[in-house]
Amino acid sequence: MSAITREDVAHLARLAHIRMDEQELDKMSGELAVIMDAVAAVSEVAGDDVPPTSHPIPLTNVFREDEPGEMLSQEQALAMAPEAEDGQFRVPAILEGE
Amino acid sequence: MTESTELIRLTALQMAEKLRAGEITSVELTQAHLDRIAAVDGGERGIHAFLHVNPDEALAVAAEVDAIRAAGGAEAEALHPLAGVPVAVKDNIVTVGQPTTAGSRMLEGWMSPYDATVVTKLRRARLPILGKTNLDEFAMGGSTEHSAFGNTRNPWDLDRIPGGSGGGSAAAMASFMAPLALGSDTGGSIRQPGAVTGTVGAKPTYGGVSRYGVIAMASSLDQIGPVARTVQDAAALQELLGGHDAKDSTSLTEPLEGLLTAARQHDVTGLRIGIVSELKGEGYQEGVLERFREAVTILRDAGAEVIEVSCPHLKYALGAYYLIMPSEASSNLAKFDGVRYGNRVVPEEGGTIEQVMGATRAAGFGEEVKRRIILGTYALSAGYYDAYYGSAQKIRTLVQRDFDEAFSKVDVLISPTSPTTAFGLGEKIDDPLAMYLNDVATIPANLAGIPGISVPGGLAEGLPVGVQFLAPARGDAVMYRAAAALEIRLEEAWGTQLWAQAPDLDDTRSTQPAGVGTADRTAGGENR
């Protein structure tokens, strides 16, 4: 496995939608390299015969009756939105330009 | 000592007993805690366990309990045994009527439109909620220094950390600002703060307590649990919180029962206890190991059969955890995009939704949160998924198998809770890896979904040491039984509880400028 580079971090920050300045990228890539070094051994332990565990206590077919329960009113749901209009969340422009 | 300072030093169950007997009222009891918070939580050298204090609602609930009790009859009979005993809630658990910030700028001033299931249960049982306690931002950290609203101090030494992420809840126990609190434990965030503050914290079996309404960090690891000063208090609170919840599809269908009864049993004759070979030795402070060895001797003398067991894959648990946890966190925290809730930051030059998200998340998240999101995004990215996230999940299987094997030989496992006592504020803040190593003994339980508890084991150089018990999944009762057995024997040996020996705290009100009090530095801000 290759080490995590500053370019990797810049790419990951874009994927994660976190704006980072040059200084932050430098600091973060240094720290992540140390952390990844420490956890790298993880990939060398288990063979193909070991199944992965995604959930510690497996439960299957968790269903409830399909009945409407209590839910938030439109007003409640929008109360803490940064911006709302006409009973809807108002978002910034999706596309650039007009 | 005045009457009200004696009152706050009782255990929660003693408080409940006095309430039932009519010796005290819930209003008195709640006010005594609010007074204590006002006295020691604020100011420059205050503990700062609370991000928000909730006096009006707490006193109103207390008055309701008192009125019901005074009226007598069926309604008084039906009161929950803990009714009227105040409680604090970690600030990543949502509450109507009080801000929930998760220790993050992202949610500064946010008011939840709904209650977490555990909060609903507290309300039904009529426990006055004193306020919301400090934590590392989104529960990410082991020292509470990653809170966006300032660190919490350890009541044993104000220049040391109270553990984390639930440092606020644990410090509130150790400084008698609350007798009970809620915590959340993803890798040790209930147990490690308990250990370094000389108090008790338990992580139930995964699914034993509903997670509906806890702001998720790593969903396959997160578990809400009780924070208390005694094992019995913790057991009583877990019984109140536990049980199936249709709103949490990971919640166990069968309730975990008999916890308080188990905690009242002190007999360990014939109980098989396993010392985990991998959770001691290198990296553990000598003082911590000394207290641990004493605890083992006490249990052996009390009639337990103690053997050493090996869980060879635990040495990979920390690495697996620091891949699984950030992976799940990066996904869970994607919802903080400045659209539906939380604070939106628009770049100076304006911008599209993508640019607004980038600026919002840059301003709203602290360093540790960003680090984990980037780490998780990396571990999940194409080309690395199998090597990192996939491998970590396989280690999870191996850790579970190790525990299964161990629990075929013993009833409970025992280890130190944390490799060190409380370290100094600022000591590890610039060394994330050193900070992560705090969790080395607590993480395996989260990976395997098994219950774990930390109980006070004594002092090393004047600072509390925690002893951890682990039990098989759904074995919370035997965990409480073993922990209570150690607790009572240590208390007999000391002549008092460990937390009763915590240093007295100065009233910080005299040292702060007029007008700067707990209420003024609430992280909640105004309800918008």
C-alpha cells in the first residue's frame, strides 16, 4: 500500500466537501501518514477464509407493522434550517452561473 | 458540611430512598445540584462539565414528583424508583427544549425537534434533567479537549483531563454536580472517563439501550449507557434506559434483566474471571498495573477462580477500530451539509451549493473531526476499501472469536480500563496517535459488541485508576455482579468510596468577574 500524500488529502478533502487551506493540507497529510502507518498491519492479519463482520450482534429481518406513527410537522422539520421558503428547504444554487 | 452538600454526596439510590421516605423533596435535591453547578462549574478554574444548564425545567419536573408523592395514591405508587433523582445528559443526545451541540460549532444553537428515546424514558420516569454535558466534538476524542466550547477539568486535578469523549458527564459525577448521567461509548467514551475520574461508567451490550436520538459517530460501535458513582446506580439507570425500541432497528428484542439484582449480589464464589494477557504490560503505567493486580488478588481472596486467558488478535483491535470508526463517521457526518440543520457558512465570494458545503464544513468541524472524516473517506475509497475497511472488518471477526473462546472458559474478563491515569491538559493534543492509544483496552468491547464497565480501583500517585470488567454479549448482569463485588471489597478496605476522597473544590464564583456565570457561557446560544 502506498503512503498517503498531500495530493491524496487534497483529493479526499474535495470528496468530503471540506475546504482546506495549504497549511491544513500539510499538517493533515503528516498526521494521517503517521496514523496510517500505525494501522497498516491490519491488512496483513486475516486471510480470505475469515468473513468480515459489519455488525457485532447480527439481527435479521427487523420489521415493524407498516402503520403511520408520529412524525415531525413541516414547521418542526424546517424550524432549524439555515434557510427555508414556502415550506421547503432553500438551497444555494446547484449550478454555476445564472 | 451543610445539609445540601451532604445531600449531593449520596448515591443515586440513597437519594431515591430518601425521596420515597419523604425525608427530602426532589425540589431540594435538584436545587442542591443546581447550587453545586453554580458554585464549581463556572469561571476560569471551574470544572466546565456543563454546556447548558436547565434549571427551570428540572425544578418543574422535581415539583411534579413532589406533588405526586405528597398526594399519595395510585399515581405515587406508580412512580419510578428513581423518580425525582436528577440526571445530566451528554450533549450528543438530543433533547427538546435544550440545545444539542455535540460539542461542535456546526450545531451551535441547534434545537432538536424530537427527544432521543433514552430522554423520553427519563421524562416518563420523571428524572429532572439538570443540563447537557461537555464532550469531544461529536464524541471524537479521549480527553474532552476537542470540544469546540472549551475543555472540562478533572475534579481530582484541575490541570488534568477528565477523559473523553464523555468527560463532562464523568466530571459531573466526581464533583457531585449530578448523581447520574447519560454517556455514549464508541471506543471507551463512557468507561475511560469513569476510570480517570474515579467514578463508574458502563457500556451495555450493543443494542441493549436504544440509540435513537444519539448523534451517530460510528453506528456499528456506538452505544448509550449509564454514568454513575456506584455500580448499583449504574445498573439501576441501565434498567431504566434499556429495552427494545422500534425506532432503533439494532436494538435487542429481549430486554437485559436483573441488572440491579446482580449488582446487589456480592458473592463471587466460583465465578470464573479471566485476566486478558494482551491488556496489560507494555504501555501501561506501573501504578495502574499495581492497582489492577490488587483488584485481582481481592477477587481471588473472595472466592473467584482467576485464570489468565489470551486473546491474541486484540493487538490488532486498535488498528481495526481506527479504520472502521472513521469510515462510519465520515458517512454519518456527511449529513452536516448546511442545508437542513446546523450552521451554514457562505464563502465571501458566494458560490454554489458545493462551495457552500465546503465552507460550512471547514468552519463547522474541528481538527479531530476533519482528521477522522478524511481518514474514513480514504479507507473507504476505491482501491483501498478491501485493504483497509474490509481487512478491519475481518479483524473484527477474529476479535469476536477470541472473546468467544475466552468466554468458553470464564464468566467475565478483567483488565485495566485505561493504560494511564489522567494526563495533563494539552499534553497529547498535538499527537493524535498518542491520544488514540488511550482506548487500547476499551475498544475491543465495541468491536465485539460485548458489555464493559469501569469501576474505581484506587489511586496511583493521587490519581484514580479504573478496573474494567467485560462479559459476553447479553451478559450485562454478570458484569454488574463482578464489578459490584470488587467495588464493595475495595470500599471496605478503604473505609469509604474512592470518589468520597476526591479533593474539595473551591467555589469559583468568588474568582470570576460579576455577571460571568454558567448560564452565560452556555454553548446553546439563543433559540432561533
